[in-house]
Amino acid sequence: MSIPFWVAGKPVTGEATAVVRNSYDGTEAGLHGIPSTSDVEAAVLAAHEARAGTAALPAHVRAAALDHVSRRITERAGELAALITAESAKPVKWARVEVGRAASTFRWAAEEARRFSGELQRLDTDPGGTGRLALVRRVPKGPVLGITPFNFPLNLVAHKVAPAIAVGAPIVLKPAPATPLTALALGEILAETGLPAGSWSVLPVGNDVAAGLVDDPRLPVVSFTGSVPVGWRIRDSVPRKHVALELGGNAAVVVCPDWTDLDFAAERIATFAMYQAGQSCISVQRVYAHTAVFEELAERVVAKVRALGTGDPRSPHTDVGPLIDTAAAERVESWVDEAVAAGARRYTGGRRDGATVEPTVLAHVPEDARVLADEVFGPVVCLNPVGSTAEALRLVNDSRFGLQAGVFTRDLPTAFEASAALDVGGVVVGDVPSFRADQMPYGGVKDSGVGREGPAAAMADLTEQRVTVLTGLPG
């Protein structure tokens, strides 16, 4: 039976269908309808026509809808986690974490919707402003086109949809073709809220349709999460639109000589280099460890990586599953082989079986090797020794990416030095860069993107200031 898509809040089956399969064993995850050209037009037109009514929704209505979604995600947690695993081959243990985070993302957006108030500014600081007061509010820039990737098919969808609802902006969501089923299930929950027709649509269309949506002037805001080349092409193609980009990275860790708990550092590095088969923008990819701790750290990282459970992502004992498809696994395998041929030492892993790549640890990797310089997006971590913390910080910055970095130190001046020196969107002290609290501002610099996610930050990004000046007021 074909799963419907959502046009202006209504389920539509459509005539054409597509099958979604699990990359681990090829089993069918689901069959969904594909929107036609007229379906896409109907969704965009409805968003355009709903913009004023959606913006006028009282805060309590927006917040109640978001609270409902958060609650229903929690109630359907087991079902949604199984669906994430079925379509993305993400190990179910990590799918359950994602579902919990998505519920929190909607809950945070509900709380932010209630306090999204604007500010008063006195104008009598100059004689000409005597008797005047400015009310500065934020209003939606207009309907949003949200484009999401395959690696977090629920929570990254939540980071597009929840802030849009919170500010009263209609949203047309295009989920990744590889993993649309979870977004369609979220549509079932959104349909329970009674939000206005046109305020949201979920269109599982191919990437070839995305260009037309990006170009459509009725969608003045584009919020994209995905690959670096595609993201910047979008921004270059519509310079007069507001475009937010959350792109890739080659997240780095610095391990300073004062850090003594190497077992903790090794466990965090091993876990978050390999979780989701490395298919996370802030998966640990580069580790720069001081020579005083390098050998012991490397030994511990290798041991912990080898202890990770691999195999069927539906098993609760699996830590590392397959990549999204065989082509991705073949690319990762080739990059590892290139690095080894260029002089890198392979401590463990590197072999491929279909879409699965063994968790891989490399050391002494040349800085120009693609597995270090580019985004590997696979279960690979590179360990390189450095002679000083200053050298490590320089190497972290010697990258076209700048999403997040982790610094293992207990020295406060070193922590603040790293925070000031590292050209990234976020610095995590005492842990890996893979830490993300969904309420905090999240995003990168350089090729890693522009703009910030997190409900409050995204709400500011989706809106613009509108000033009302009140005149003739008593002092």
C-alpha cells in the first residue's frame, strides 16, 4: 500500500510511486506516492496564500501545535525509531536517540513560540525623539522551502519544521529521496494539530524537482541541510533570497598534554567517529594529539573501535551499520586506500562488504589526503601527533570547513585560547565536536555554511525586524 504525501496539510496518494529500501539487506522499507507537477504547484500556491493567516496565528495556537507534535513523537517513539532504521539503516540504538531529540526540538520550539515577543526601545535619547517609543517586533520573511538530508530523517526535519511553525511561516518540506518515510509519518502527526491549510506540506520529490522549488519566488526563504557543493550552488542561484545552509565538515579533536583521562577521550572519539557509520556532519574525523599522549591514546582508540558491534542495524547490539548505499561505501573505501598508499598507517578496519565499511582507524595521515582534508562521511578516523597545542589549533583551522571542534583540556586559559582561535561555529571543551544540544545555536563558517539552527536561532533567521513608532507619548 502506498504511503501518502502531504499537500497543504492533506494526504494525497498520487499516481506514481517509489520504493525505499534498506541498504543493509535491500529489504523494502515502504512504498510512497510521488507528487506530480500539479501537486507541487498546489503546495507552493497554498503556502503563498496562507502566509498572512499563518503569521497571524496567536502564540498559544502555535505553541499548542508544537507541544502536540512533541508529545505524539514520544508516544510513537518505538514505531518512528523502527521506521528510521528501516529506511536509513541507522542502528536502532541511534534511531531511538534521534526520536528523543526530535521530541525535544519541538518542545523547545513550543517554549520559544511563547516568549517570541520583540522589544521596546526608547527614542527620547535625542531631542527629536521626545515623546516617541519604538516597538520592535519580528515577522516572518515568508514561506520557507526546507530541504533535508538522509542522515537524520526525523530530527533534521524537526529543525526545519518546528521553527517555521513557531514564527508563523508556512513551510514546504522536501525530504531526502533516500529517506522520506519518516517525514511522511511526521506529516500524520502534523495533520492532528489543526494548523491552517497551506501552513505545511511534505513533498517527497526527486532532487531534479528541487531546482524549481528553489527558484520559485513564492518561497523567499530556503533552509538547506546537505552537501557542500549543492548548498553553495543553491545560494549562488538565488542571490535575492534568504538562504540558510547547514553543510558538511571534517570535525577535529585536539587532545592536549594536560588531559589525563585518556580512556574517556578514546571512548568518546571511537564512539562518535563511528556512530551512524560516520554519516554525521560533526562525526569525529581528525584527531590531533600531543606527542606526550599520542601513543597511549591511539592504542586505546583502536581497542575501543574494535569493540564496537557491527552488523544488522535492527539489532540493539549494533553500534555501526552500513552507509546509505553501496556507492558511498565504495567512495570511502577508495579514500582509505589512497591514504594508505600515500603513507598513512592503517591500525584497523578499511574493508568493505556491500554498503558496509569496517570501522577504520588511520594514523600519520598526510594533510592533503582526501580522507583528512575533505569530508569522509564514513566510519573513518585519522589520528595525527602534534608537538604543541598551538600546532594542533593551526591544523584544525587549516581546513575549508568550520563546523565544530572538540578540545580535551582541563586548563582554563587553553580552553579560552581554543575558543578564540578556532575558526568554527562551535568549540566543545572536554568532549568531542559531535556534541549538540538541540536548543543551542548550531552551524558553521567557511564551507560549512551560513546561518544557525536551534529553535531560537532559526526563528530569528526566518524573521525580520518590523518597527512601529508611537508618537505623542507622555514622558
